[in-house]
Amino acid sequence: RDYPIDEAQTVIVRYATDKPCGLLDAGEVLASGSFVTPVDTDTPVEPIEPTCKYSGRLLHVTAGKLAYTFDCTSGVLTEIRKNGKPFCGAFPLTVWRAPTDNDRNVRRNWEENYLQYVVNTARSVTVEDGKVVVNGILASQRFTPAVRYTLTYTFFAEGFGAAIDYTVHDRIKFLPRIGFAVKLPQAYDKVTFYGYGPQESYIDKRQAAALDVYSYRVGDMEAYIKPQETGSRYGVRFVEISAGRSALRAEGDFSFSALPYSAETLTHTAHADELPASDGTYVYVDYYQSGIGSNSCGPELAEEFRTPRSAKKEIKIFVL
């Protein structure tokens, strides 16, 4: 149907040539813009009281049809099961991204602080008023903590909320990102999201993008001759990564990417034709990710486009 303009949630205006003009063919887009009416896309949920049981270094949590296992040594959510069957593995916090050419200068600071080697370490994992609270650090084995954080997990019938409160050490210029990484089977290759797209978009790289609902396949990721950070979408309200009958859904205000390769593989591969065969779908759900910038030949990334040094935010994760 044709929607009246006052019912539209997103209006995209494109200015294009109506006939060949010099080197331009008819239909070449010269400029575009979008006008958006904010829409609430959050799933209505109510927290439920989970069943929690410690077993050695593990904490087992059951809420609705889902069961979670936390490693009390690392503080990481190591497994999610749905109806008794494994759904996915670990959800560690991560701060690393495969450096871009524009990261060439700040990369030295990241590597001097061993950000590519940080691991999750828990100071405490407790159950408080039906919530799992993880006080932890992100640190390599050689350095003092890069990040100190508290993660508070609230549970719903079909998922959980993960609220973070973190602070970055002063010696680090800024973090590449901070968020969760999870590996899904390759069958999870259908992506639908509401955010800035359809192409990749970052906090400082979204003027040509429009806030709307888009779909794509994981294998359609943006490719660069030199493998690097790629494929993130900014300002995302929800994303679903689906294998058909089941899906992982995230909601909030975040960035995400769903790629056939991990950040580690992209970091250590020199050329695109040397990338190995994909062995899964690598999903990054970022509370924050720093912008791309132009520091290969221009100024440092502006403060407003950097991952905050300290912040609080919540992302909700659903297993469908």
C-alpha cells in the first residue's frame, strides 16, 4: 500500500540525475537525506526470579526456558541452553577490533597495553535480589587492568539484560570498543536490524546512512583488500541473527557486526585472499565502538567519537 506521509517512520529523499550528464548516467544519486520519526522497538518484558545454584567454580542459573552457566573465575557467561539443548557458547566482554589504517597511530598505544590479549577476570560473582552481579576486570597477564567493570544480569522469560558500569585506565588513549563477542554456527547467517544502514556505519561515519530496517546475509560483509575492522552498524535499536527457526536478538542503543571471521583472524591476516574458510558467524554487540577517523594522514580521532572512558548502559539479549 501507499502510506500517507504522516504515517511514515522513515522518509528517505534522494536527488538523482534524470538523464545522462557528462560522466554520469541517468539515475546517479548526487545527494540523499533521511527524516525519521522515533519508534519504540523494545520487546515488553518483566524480570523473573531465576533459580541459582553454585557448583564449584560455576554458577548455574535457570529462568524460563533458558539455562545459563557463569564461570565464577572469569565472570563470563559461558553457555546458554534453551529447552535443555545448547544454543551458544561464551559471551565474554571484549575491547579489541582489527585495526584499520586510520588506527595506525593509536594502535601502538593499544598494543603497548596488550589490549589484544586482555581476558575477563572476576573479582566476585554474586546473586543479589534475583540478579547476577559480576565485578571484574579486563587485563592481560602482564599489565594492570585496562578496564574495571560491574555487569548486572537481569533475567526474562526469553533472555536477559546486561547492564554495564565501567572505567578505563588512564594509560589507554581510548578503547577500540567495549561489548560482547559470541560465536554462532554458520547457519546463523540471516541478519535483520533497525539502525543506520544499509552499508556499514560508525559514530563518525553515518552521514550517507539512513535509520531504517535492513536485512542482509553474513557473507555479504564489506570486504577490504587488507582485512580490518568492517561491517559494523551504528545506532542500532534491534538486531536479529537468524538460522530460520531460531535467532539471537539484541535490543538497546548499540553497534553490532555479524561477520564470517573473528576480530583476531582479521587482525592477523595480511591480505583478503589469505583469509581461511569461515567456521562460524562472529557476532559483536558493542555498548560503544570508537569511530574510524582519518588519522592515517589527518588528525587524531575527535573525543566525541571515542569510546567513553567511563559509562553505564544496558543491552538486552533474547534467544528466540
